[in-house]
Amino acid sequence: MTHEKSIPLNVHELGVILSALQLLSHRDENLIAREYGSVSTLHNRLKEVYDNMDQSTVYLNYDCEPSF
């Protein structure tokens, strides 16, 4: 079993993840940090990738459906 995987994400999917990370409460950030590491470090790494992606070519074709 590996501890790292590559997952292709488009710019919109990455944007959703970045938005979710920004909306975490302070309590949730602390809980995640204890288990997995710094949320802000992950956010910064993903933001760097996001900023270097072409944000004009991916067509958003998702219906708004409740998650979970």
C-alpha cells in the first residue's frame, strides 16, 4: 500500500477544495492539524497549483446537488 497518489483534478474541482479549506472553523483546523498536518500548508500548496492552471478553458458542467 502506498502513502501517496496522483489524482487528476480540473481547475473547478481544485477551486472547490480550496474554498472548503478556507471555510473550516478554527476548531476543525486544529482537529485536522493534529491528525494530518497543517491546513494552511495544504491550502498554500494547492493554491500554487491552482494559480498556475488555465482557468479559462474548463467548462463547468455540474448541477448544484446537495453533498453527503
